[in-house]
Amino acid sequence: MNAIKVSFLFWLLLLVAFSLRAQEQHNYDESKVPDFTLPPLLQNSSGSPVKTTRQWERIRRPEILSLYKKYVYGHSPESTGQMVFQTINVSSKALENKAIQKEVKVLFIGDKDTVDMNILIYLPKSVAKPVPVFLGMNFYGNHTIHRDAEITLHEKWVNNSQRLGISNHKVGETSRGIRANRWPVERILERGYGLATIYYGDLFPDHAEGADDGVQRLYGKQHIADSTGWGAIATWAWGLSRAMDYFESDDNIDPARVIVMGHSRLGKTALWAGAQDQRFAAVISNNSGCGGAALFRRKFGETVAIINSNFPHWFCKNFHRFNGMEEKLPIDQHMLISLVAPRPVYVASAVEDRWADPKGEFLSAFYASEVYGLYKQEGIKNAVMPPLNKPIAASRIGYHIRSGRHDVKVFDWESYMDFADLHVR
């Protein structure tokens, strides 16, 4: 074994040891949650109170956005550069003649290179056009959300999953439909909504060196290396906004009724996309946890130190400065949810998903209600979590905690569509 291999193995073992040590330091005991004070929502950096929506929109909201870009997610490029939409497949008789299926390739063209992002779209045939659409990213490829043989198989790098039978970072025909349980396509169509999805690895393969193989490489090394340069979550969120750019050109999709939804790390992504891009009509966070809906300062379940050690590429480099020092952050996640106001936002938890801190997710939604009050809209009325499997849906901020684990269930989807029926349709 040569010196290079020995060195590599040493650092790999060191990283694994550090990650395991960080995992051991997590807290699941409410009595050990530290006392904390949240940064104020309705107070400018100058100390002046925010009393009107005008003050919120012109002063405080931009301040909070800037803080998130500087300390958590990083800055995305202001210019999208050259972008081309190519329709590569259309079927008007998909899913036993119940749907229109379309695949659109979005080409991001740099000076010397091109990166593509592929959008899979299902629209109900029986609903008048243009239709409202749920937009969400998936973890293993568009073909994994349904067994439909017409979906193009994109053989790109994916994370290995022993449970799903994926090894060597490759997928094939055997992986078609392996995530269909999380995407009830026929039911979504039956409820009158379209569905659009994107494989998140098209934009940033989910590993520490993914920037070299994704869309970031079109924007130069310096933009990535900077302490406030965009991390993977900001890159995925940027991609969701590029999908919105396409929807504005498609006569069958109503761009004023696009609901962005995400699970886990992609729930973090959906929240950040919706916070920045006000074209999204509503935002849904499913089990998004640390860096998503959960309050940092509770230090319950996954913490800033743990998430940065396990996934150093998700956030900007500045975020690592707050490992173990969440109380020093100038923001907390109730502020992220508040950036969606006055648009509808839904936060969902699972009772067995303690890693994502369900109580912290709920409290973020509760404390964000203060901003919705500026718009004379009802948020969550009190800090008492609702009973299991009993959604809060009538208010502009929705919430539920369901039975079960870290996952996306049909119960979740039915709750989201009920919420969308009230606030979007």
C-alpha cells in the first residue's frame, strides 16, 4: 500500500470517528434543551420596531434574507446565464389515458461546458388548463417515482442505498418505481393537481466533491470557494427556481399556483427556495429538521455541528463557524418560515423522527406567525402542539405531526392537498 492510500485511509477513518462522536453527542431529552432567546422577527438591525408590512418588506425581510445568505445557505448567482428548454418527450395518453406526461430538459450553457436538469411533469387530463402543480425534487432519479416505462432512465451518479438495492452509485431498470410509495401520482392527479419532479443530483451530486460535477462548475471556482459561496442546498433551491422559469412558458401549467414541496434535506431546500423566490404560491416542508424548519437553539436531535460534520457541502463555509454555538447565530428557523409570508406555508413532522426535532419544527411555525399577523392573516394560535394525525390547515401556516418515522406518506400528501385546496386553489 503506497503512502497516498495510507494517507487517504487515515483521513477517512478520522472523518468516520468524528462523525460517530458527533452522533453520540445528540440530545433526545427535553429536560436538557437549553434555555434560549430567539432573535427578534419584528425588530430591525438598528433596533427599530417593525409595525407595518411596508417596513417588513422594505427593511426587515431583506435584512433576514441577507443574513441567511451570509451565514447559512450562501449566495447563489444573480444571473442564470444562458438557459435553453428542450421538450424531449410528450405523451397525451399516459397512465392509462388519465394524464399528460412531459419531460423537459433544461440546459445551462457555460463558456466551455453544459449542465442539464431534467423535469418530469404529469398533468391531469380531466382538469381545465392551466393547472396548479406540486413541484418537488427526488433522491434517486425521475424514473424512481413511478413504474411508468415511458419515463427516461437517466444514468447519473446517485447515493448508494442497500435498502433500495443501489450500489456502485448507479441505477438501472431495476430501480424504476422504487420510490413510488413517496409519490402517489395518480392520487395527486385525481385531486386536480399536476406533479413535477427533478432529480436533485442533476444540479449537485450529493457528496463533498459534488460541486465539480454539477451546475456550480459553470460559475467558477472562486464563487464556490468563498465563505459565503452557495452550498448544495442553495444550488438545489436555485434549480427549483429555474423550473419556475420553465413553468412560466408552459400554457398548461399555472405559474401562479405552483406549490414547492420537499422532504428531509429537500424540505430544507424547499423552504429556502420559497423564502427567496416569491413566485412560489405555497411552500411545504416535510420532516426537514436541522437547517430546515427546526429551531437551531434547541440543540435537540441533529445539531449544527453534526450536520456540518456529516454533510460539509450542504451549507456555506461560514455556517461551520457556529458548530456547537447555535446561540451565536444571528438568525433562527422561525425567521426562515417568516420569509414565506404572506404566502401559505406547511410544516410537517413525524413522531418517531426525533432526529428532525418535531417540537422544534412546530415552534418555528408558531413563532413565524408573528409576521403573518402583520398581514392580518392567521398563523398558529398557541405553542401547544396538535394531537397526533390532526392537521392544522385552516390557518395560513399549516402543521401536522403524524405517526411513524422519517418518510413521506399518503397521509402527508392528502394533508398537503387539503391545505392547497383551501389556500391555493
